[in-house]
Amino acid sequence: MRSTAYIGSETPHPPGLAAPVVALFHPDETRAERLAGAIVAEGWRAQRLAPPAAGLRPWLDGCFDMLVLNPFLGWQEPAEFVRLARSIAGSRPMLALSDRDSVADRLLALRGGADDAAGWTRNLPEILARIAGLLRRARLTAGQIGAGELRIDLIDRRVERAGRLIRLPLREFDLLANLARVPDRPMSRDALLRAVWRLDFDPGTNRVEVHMSRLRAKVDRGFAWPMLWTVKGQGYALRTRPDPMSSTPEAACFPPLA
């Protein structure tokens, strides 16, 4: 199976609205390809994930809006897999698939933390409808992201913090939107290069650092506490509430939020 890859949308999408990224893990290559193609045909973007055994970094980097996975093929402990996936997805919607179309499998997935579960057998239209429903409930298809005091409108490219309008150029807006999709969790520099600049390699420049510095000046300056943090050895993060352990966003560590 190939490692993480982006498949760009080939269908028209509303202007100004970044198509939601649906991360997909299915151990059956043929079915994974078929589902990824169907996701793209709906106007979304598909991100294939390698098995967790190959490393969790692509899963943890967080450049997706929703997670779709089949935890039942080739796994001795599917319940543990579902719980792991739930911890990685955070508040983002998660759909679990079962090739056996088994009620027991669906119940296990739902009890493990999946937001929805469906059988695969001849059921692709229903799977796509469930993905659309979960995205709609998460307000991503409506173009809205909220994180703490922050409100981001992906259609009008409008940002407000605590009711105050913040004007951002394109790159800074995209940086903030990607961080806001995984609040309170670090995103690596490589992940931001992929998500914002569509680069799968390090260009050897400080473009991420420069844009983050400019973004921090606009999002945090004049407010009571910083939302944007540098996370030593991990990248950058957007906090949704003040950190009682530190007063500087140039943090040496990233204490977990309760």
C-alpha cells in the first residue's frame, strides 16, 4: 500500500471554499482506490493513510477534516484500533466501515468512538451520503471553523477573534485554517508545507517561520492571551484557551490540555 498522498478534487467546488479533506484507511487496496475515487468525484479531497504499523506521523499531522477507516480487516483488536483512531481524530468526524456488513461490527465501532458506522457490501452511495452528513454536521461543508475565541469563514475568508475582525492574506489565512482544524494539537512544519504550499519536500527556506510570525502578530497582538504556539520539536499549535503553565507562546514543551 502506498503511503500518505493527496488526491485533488477534479469537480467544481464553490469559489473560495477549500474542499474538505477526507482521510481514508482501508487495508484492501482495490476498495481503498474505489472509495478514494468516489470521494474525489463528490468534490472532496481524499488523503490515503498507510497502516498505523508503518508509523503514526501521517495520522498525527492532522491535515484532514474527517476520517474514514475499516478497522476490521487484518487487525486482532479492532476495538483498540477504533479507540486509537478516535484519539487521533479528536473532534473531527469519524466513519467506520465493515466489509462484513455486520451489526456486531457496527456496534463495536460506535461504542469505540466512531460517529457513524456502515457496511461496505454494494453500499458505496450510502457511504458517500454518510460522509456528506457527517461533514455537514461538522459545518465544514458550510465553510465554518470555530476554535475557542476564533471564528473562521472559509467561504468569505473572514477571521474574527472575540468578535474582532482580523484581516489576513492568503497564506496566513490557510495556515490559520489548518491549525484550527486540529485545535490544541501540534502540526509539524512538514505537514504545514504540504497543506498550505502543497510541497512534499523541505525547500530549505524559512517561509513557514516567517508567515507564522506575521500571523501571530495579527491573531494574538492586543488580546489577553496567545492562541498561536511554537511547540519545541513538534511544530505549531492553536490553543483554544489560556495555558496556565506558561505566559509565552515560544513554549519549550506542550503540556496536554485537560
